[in-house]
Amino acid sequence: MIAFGVRVLTILILHTYKFRTSESNFGFGWEMGRIAESLALGEGFSNPFHGTTGPTAWEPPLTPFLIAGVFKLFGIYSRLSAFVLLAINSAWSSLTCIPIFLIARRCFGERVAVGSAWTWAFMPYVIYWCTKWVWETSLSALLIATIFWLVINMEERDGWEPWIQFGLLWGIAALNSPVLLSFLPASGLYAWYRRWKLGKRSLGGVVVASLLFFSCITPWLVRNDRVFGRPVFLRSNFGAELRMGNGPGANGTWMFLLHPTQNKLQLERYHAMGELAYVEARKQEALAWIKSHPQEFLTVTLKKFVYYWYSVPKAYDKPWIAPLKEALFFFTSVMAFWGLARALRKHKPYAWLFLWLILFYPAVYYLVFPHARYRHPIDPEITILAVFLINEAERRPRVPQS
């Protein structure tokens, strides 16, 4: 409740609900806001950019439908809708304190649990995403943390309930942000392995969880197949994202001037070709460049790895702000890696699950392009590892001086 109060006060005091009205309010939710507007106007899941461009699967469905519901109740792109949506984001962020506490207590003890939850409640970087961005970011962080907590408890729970929860949570996560699925195989195999070591059967549970997962995503897959005339798995834009991170002039950051919202020629091309043909063409451009410039691709990929964990440089930041932001961002990454290494070395419970999450989740962003927002879904686990490291340093016995 304190975390939620801090976030709502931030929204009110800093007036973050007052989004810029330029480009017909595009900064209010960006592509998701545009799709939500179309839904609220009865035009279907469509038009992710400027103007009428037709049906889309550019974004996953969950958050656009949530935004559309708020638009229907409180007005399209209204300030009241903005406040409500940021408050909902703040609720997701505040609720994340609960799985953070439970994970940390089970893995590292009560002291780390308390420190991690309070750190999450008051960390300005965490508060920023839920009070400034109408997007799926804060809900993604809550979902991954909740799934992580469920996985580390499945070895002790019998019956169908944990597997039902596992399947449903992953179904919701997939509809919220498909990139979260990169952690699905590791989490499922880890739960199975821990149960297998205790002599518990899991095959039936795996089948139930799988059925529930596919039951959640199948309606959206059917919709995509009917709309586009061919299968589209959850969202369609990977090829375009790949091109915006790889090609002539690539430097490890997002080449945003290639985006249809920033480039009139690309928008016209998208409109003329249709979404799937456009995305496929962009993907082929990226793959052709990768094949013909393998060394440059490796160099750019390494830069993306560094930027993901160090922070992406921003030319429009004030000279004194950019180094400070990058240093704070990088500091938390270093603390997390150091804490993870110590947890593995000391054989702390479930340390390997932290490793699999940090190893697999960011991998797709090394291929496309990094953004500070892309780390946020795993920031709960990063926070726990950093607080664990601090706690270990405080507990280190001091050598008495003679």
C-alpha cells in the first residue's frame, strides 16, 4: 500500500498523466494506444501507426484491450484515462513487492526479503516505468516474478493446482508480452527437475499446464489466422524489429528513423504492402546484411549486450544526466551479477533459476536492439540479487585489530 501511494503521489505531483498531444497523442501508449483507440471506436484490433492501416498483430493483445476498456469508460486519450492507466500500472508495480518478498525469503532469508521489497517500493527507476509509460512493462515484471515464485514452490506442492496456475500464468504472460516466453522452457524444466529429485511425478501436471496454456493463446492465434490468411504466432513485428537493429549504419542502438511512425516512406510502404509482407521484407533486408557483414554483426551484437546491461546512450540527455543514469543502471547490473555469482558459489537454493532467467530472457534483445525498458521485467530478480550481495557484505565478519 505504501508503494502504491508513493506511485500515485508521483503521478499527481509530477503531472505524468499530462501526455503530449503532438502527433495526435501518439506518445500516449504509442502503438498500443493507437490500437486501443481503434478498439474503442469499434474498428477492431487495427491501425497501430498514423492513419488507417488495417488489421494488425504488431502488438500482443492483452494491454491494448485493457487500454481500450479504459478509453471506453473514461474517454479516448483523456487525462482521466491517462491517470487511471498509470494507476493500474502502479498497482502492478506495487503488487510485485509480494512475490519479491516471497522469493527473497525462500532463497536468501527474511532480511534480504524485507530489504528487497522496500527497495522495490521506493526505487526511483522502478517508479519511473509505471508512472510514465502506458505499456505492458510493469505487468510483465509482476508476471515473471509471480511465475518465478510459483516455480520455486512447485516441488513442495502436490495435486493439480500448481500446474493449473503455471499454465494460466504463462498463458497470460504470452498474451501480454511474447518475449517473456523465453523463460518458459527453463522454468518448466526446472520445476520438473526439482520434483523429479524428490521422486514426484510431473507428467500429468505438465499435460494439464500445456493444455491450459494453449487454451489461453489459441483464440488469438485463430484470430490472426483468419485475419491474415496464414498463421501468426501472437505478434508479427519481429522482422521489422530485427531490421531496426541490423543493417547499414547499425551501431547497437535502435535505429528509430526506420520505424513507420518516424519515416513517412516506411509508413507508405507498410500501408501498400500490408503488415506481414512488410515485416517479411524488412526481415530479409536484415538477414541479407547479417550474411554479408558477419564481423560487423558480431561487433554490433556485442555492443547490444553491453548496452542492455550498461544502459543505452541517449544523445538528447543533458551532459551531466547521461553519465549519472548510465552509472546507476550499470551499478545495479554489476551488483546483480556479483550477487548471482556469490549465490551460485555458496549453493544458495534456486540460484540456478536466477541464472537461467538472466541468461535466456535478454537474448532476443541482443539480436534486435536494447532499451532500458527491456530490462525491467527481470528487475525484481535483479533487485533481490543486489540486496543479497549487500546483505552478504554487511554480514562479513570483521577482523579484530590488535
